[in-house]
Amino acid sequence: MNAMLETPELPAVFDGVKLAAVAAVLYVIVRCLNLKSPTAPPDLYFQDSGLSRFLLKSCPLLTKEYIPPLIWGKSGHIQTALYGKMGRVRSPHPYGHRKFITMSDGATSTFDLFEPLAEHCVGDDVTMVICPGIANHSEKQYIRTFVDYAQKNGYRCAVLNHLGALPNIELTSPRMFTYGCTWEFGAMVNYIKKTYPQTQLVVVGFSLGGNIVCKYLGETQANQEKVLCCVSVCQGYSALRAQETFMQWDQCRRFYNFLMADNMKKIILSHRQALFGDHVKKPQSLEDTDLSRLYTATSLTQIDDNVMRWVPNKCCGIYVPLMLVNAADDPLVHESLLTIPKSLSEKRENVMFVLPLHGGHLGFFEGSVLFPEPLTWMDKLVVEYANAICQWERNKSQCSDTEQVEAELE
């Protein structure tokens, strides 16, 4: 009798368990997708100056709310993963010419050159010299999308292909790209300056490329000649501190470290003969490198100890307008590293640090609900900033001409 009375209550118990399970799953989804996070304009760090006031008026994206795709766009991990997996959606295929430069040590550096597809907003000849991220090149989808957009806005584009990154280009010396070597980027810039003596330059770097271009400009004043401005997106600023944070599990950085190290190993080992072959002579060669340690490496630090080398950045030596962009939810760049650009923007009038809440690492996708748009917030911001700087320089030039005429009349 008692058993018969208790039986009808069992479905209610099961329904309660199911409801609790559904609630738990929804809670995890909301937390993982960060759905409760607000959307807002990016945080801006800068000194009050004529240039900064002009930029705020001329660049609506700096003060406009950045709205990522509703379902997944507030997760820095998903933004980063989608960028890493597909780069961009419906990516265009801009047509360019590949250029080859023989370096002093016998290495063959390559870059791709893309001519503008429209007149520039101020009618000038302006070339964007672009340095992609780690192990990247001009054929990456995020680079193709950005180049196509820049071309349609009147910019010539030159995109560096990091040594060893292109699978169809063999190494001609026992050396591949390193984290901070500016030789190849500098060779590309010098080629552009000599080939197009009338052009002005906009320097753009993505991720690791941001470190490289800032280091290049900061090495000597001569490197900043004919440079209108520099834009660095998602760089890590301090190589040593970044390596330390990459070993932490917070925000799954240790897992990202493993994935990037695995990709680096594949690239290095694809050039095994050029880097480790018997024909390679000391001291240039990597002959003494413990190849077995390279095979078993699980972090970028372990690979650095064998093959690569980090080189310090020199942002403080840059005097042209500089815009630094990072996302607050970038899982690869620890928040402690962001104190560097914040501090720099407080000391230098030429520096503006832009920090949106969302975007991940090189993601910055936009879209209404689920599907992202081909162009990202980052693509549009870089071109918008470059346009504003070009207009700023044009206004300064016109003011100088007017003052000169008035002086002559007096």
C-alpha cells in the first residue's frame, strides 16, 4: 500500500532533476558565452591634444558602441577560435605581385604588393606596410580581407611574408623568422621608399607583427621618415612577461601556448633540411640544437630556447602618431601586460590606446545574432584612423602654406 502511494511522486522527482540539469547547462552557457556582459564603446587612453581631439571627431568607431554577434561574440575564446580557424567569412582574393629580396646573409625575404583600387580620400599616394602575426603571411584570410578593404579606400599595400611561413617558398639560408627581427620588414619598407619616392607610409602590425613594427620604428629616427602613423593590433608588448603568462592556465593560455607551439614545430620541421642539414655551417646553423627537444616541445618557450629568440620592444622611441589596440577579453594577452600601453599613453601625446571589452585575439567580429560580417570592427578602425591621420597631415600642410603666404604678404 505504501509503495503504491509513493510511485506517483517519482516522475515529479525526475522532472526536478531534469529541470536542475537544464538550469545548470544554461548557467554554464551563459557564463561561457559571457552573455551578461554589456556592450559599450571602447575605453580610450590618451592625452588631451589637438591630434586626439581631431581623432575623436574624425573616427566615429572610437566613440561608438562596438556590438559583437549576439550569441557568441562576447566570448573572447570563441572570437579567437573563429579567427584562428577561418580568419574571415567570405574572404576576397586581392591580386598582388610577389617581390623577392635577397638579404645579406643569403636569406630570401618575400612580400606581396597590392596596388590601390580607388582614389585616396585626400588624393595622396599612401602605402600601408603590413606585418602579419606569428607564422602568418599575405595569403591568410584576415590579411586578404583587410588588404582588399584598404585597396578600395585608396591605399597601396605591402604585406610581409615571414621567413618560412609560406609553404611553397623554400628557405635559402639556415634562418627563419624570429620574434623581433626587423630585417625583413625593414627591407620591404626600404624597397617601397625607393620604388615609390613620392609615397607616404602607414605602418600596420597584427599580434606579433605589432611588436615587430613598433620595434622597427623605435630603433632609429631614420626608420620613421615618411611614416604618417603606426597601428598595432593585439600585440603583447613585453616578450618576457608574455612568456611567463603563457605558462599559466588562467584563461586557458597554457592550452593556447601548446597549440601555437605545435604549429611552430610543424613549420620549423617542414624546413628541417635548410635549418638542420649537414650542409649547414657553424656558427650560423642550428646544428647544435637538440632536435629531440624540439620534437617534444609543448610550449613556445621551449621552442624559443632551441630555435627562436625574443627581442625587446621599443614603443617609447616612436614619435609619429601611434594607435595601440587590444581587446579586454583577449585570452592570449594577460591584463597585466595592458599596463604598458596605458602608461605609454599617459606619457606621450602621440599615443592612443584603444581597449574594447570584446574582440578576443584578432577577432573583433561584428554581426547581428549568429553570422559575422566579412569586415570586422578592426578592419574598419585601422582604415578610419589612417584616413583621419592623412587628413590631419593635409590640414597641417594647408595651414603652413597659408601662414607662409601671409608672412610673404606682410
